[in-house]
Amino acid sequence: MPAKSRFGRLDAFTKTVEDARVRTTSGGIVTIGSLLVILWLTWGEWADYRKVSVRPELVVDKGRGEKMEISMNITFPRMPCELLTLDVMDVSGELQMGVSHGVNKVRLSPESEGSLAIETKALDLHKDEASHLDPNYCGECYGAPPASDAQKPGCCNTCDDVRNAYASISWSFGRGEGVEQCEREHYAEHLDAQRKEGCRLEGSIKVNKVIGNFHIAPGKSFSNGNMHVHDLENYFKDESHTFTHKIHHLRFGPQLSDAVIADMQQKHANTGPAGWTNHHINPLDNTEQHATEKAFNFMYFVKVVSTAYLPLGWENISGRGRHDEMLGATIDTNYKGSIETHQYSVTSHKRNLAGGPDEEDGHKERIHARGGIPGVFFSYDISPMKVINREERAKSFSGFLVGLCAVVGGTLTVASAVDRMLYEGANRIKKMHSS
């Protein structure tokens, strides 16, 4: 048997002769309709293939020795900048007192005048290098041993040197009356000039990625054994000072540009209800707290969860995963590598340092402890788990081809059945009319 005949017996697509074919108007309409349906469904398959969704994963955080950026913008309308101190400490034993790097203090006009910005300086506001003095000058420390960080070893040439010397042995400093360096620098006059002013802290700090806290409290801070203490004398001398505050924003991790956030939101919408949560929404943003008493503190307990966002092709970007390089930077659409950031949840607590029952908030049964430091305290804990949000295609290319074949085959099969039904129906009607 010829080879052509053998293959002909296997033909599953038998043909009819041209003379046996009947073309109808209804068949032409069904054909055009089926082609339009095929084009529409094919476009849908292509859109599904091009769609990027986000798949969340929960894994154990295996990062070690990392740093974490904390960005803040907090306004204190009734606290002058001269009295505010920012301290950071963690369980690793690291203590940063009087943080000045990366954070600015913005002096604000009195609250009655709208709290407008007057001046912006680093946290170390009261600094005088005493360069105008005799090079051989060695200022007195007034009974205290010279501080280890004095500008001239063994001497107290500036008011800050004297204050640090007093702090090193836990002495209260006050307004510096009778201290030559402070009178020369008009320290008391600076305090009086800022007495009714407010202050805004803005900027970022780097901390170890371990359990810790940072707080904003009045007066010079120092350590006394295992205790962390602030010199509160100047704070309590003025009745107008309170820790009423507004948190404009508090963020753990790098800043994301609006374009990046919009792109993430779009991909989250593509994923559906089970998709990625909006990590860039910080729960403490625009939080306001009011205090009518001086001896009052506010505590925020923050649970930080490490979060990574892995865009398509992130593994091909050189230098990916270098978390330290992103500290202090804003991530825009030009950055294609992995994004390491953090989400957090928070609970808050406030109390009067005089202690007693919490009747103002309607909890008579709650008794506050007595004592403490007035201020705003943020205690953060690091979760051992990490959320990874991975971008991926909703459909592979082979899946797209399978879907395309299903669209074409299914549509033509249904169209053939519809055409057959219309043809048989038309024939029966003709027969009924002819009889």
C-alpha cells in the first residue's frame, strides 16, 4: 500500500467536497460573531499572561547584624528645643544619648502664634567651641571632674562641657547661674527666649535591629549606674511646658516614592483580597496626644515585622540585598532590586507620673504607678518572622498557549453547534410552510 494511502487512513479531519457544502446567511453571521469572541477572549488571555500579582510568604527572619532606619517627624508645641533630648538604647547594650546625627530640631513660634518654623538646627543646639578664648585658657568645672568628651581634655571651656561634667556624676545643673562659661554664652537667656516656643524633631536615626527603645524627654540625660536619668530642673520650673505632641509620621525602613507605592497598590489589587498588605501605611501617622499636666508620659509599644518586596527580575540586579545601602535613601521607580523595609503594629499607654487611679479615662479600677520621666517613649520589639512579597506572573507562557487553544477550539465548537441549530431550524420551518 502506498505511504500516502496509509497516512490517509489516519486522517481524523475528513473533508467534504465543495459541491456538498451549503453556505447560509446565518452561518456567515455566526462566523463573524465567533471571530469577534475569539479576539476578545484572546485579548483577555494575553492580559492575564502580562498581569503581575504579588504572592506573600511568611518565613523565619534569618538576618544578622543588620541596622534599621527609624524616620520621624514629631511636633511638640509646648516644649522648647533647648530642653528636648533624644536618646536611643537597646538590649545589646548600645546607648546613644543626646542623638544629634541625622535629626534636626526646628524651633517653632508659640502655639498662640500658629507654631510657625523659626530656625532649624541639629540636635546639639547649644554648642560653642570657644574659639575666641585664649588658647591656653582652661575653664573651671566647678567641683565636677572634667567630662571625657570635653573639647580640651581636663578643662571645661564651654557651658556644655560644664553640663556634661555635672551629668557624669549625676549632679543637677539648673540654669547655670554663677558659671562663667554659661554666663558668657547667655545660656539662661536662651532658655528664657525659648520658654514659650515649641519644637519639631525631624530626620532619621540608625539603630541595631534588636529590641530597644528611643525616647524624647526634657533635660540633659546621663546614666547613673543601671538607671537612665534626665536633669528635669529647668523643665519643672515653667508651668507652660507639657508633652502634648503630634506624630506627623513615624516609619521603620526606607522611604518609598509615591510612584513606587502606586505601582505596589496596583499589583496588590491584581492579586485580590488575599494579596499583599499595604506596608507603607504607618499606623502612628498623624497621631495627636494632649497633656494638661507636666508630670505625664506617653508610651508606644511597637511590634516591628521585617518585610521584603521582590519585584520581577530582582535576582538579576547586581548588589541586591545590600540593606545598609538603602538607609536614609528614597526608593524610586529607577530602583529594580529587592526592597527591605518593615511593617509595624502599635499599642499606646499614657499615665500621670503622680500615680493613682485612672479616673479621667473611665478606669477607676486601674491604678497607675508613681514615678518616672515625663516625655514620649517608643519601645520596639522585632518579630522573629519575616514577610516576603514576591512578584510573579499569574500565568506562564505555556499556560497562555493552552488557554489560547482552548479559546479558539471552544469558541469554534460552540459556534458550529449554534450554526447547525439555526440551519436545522430554518429547514424545518421551510418544510412546515411548504406542506
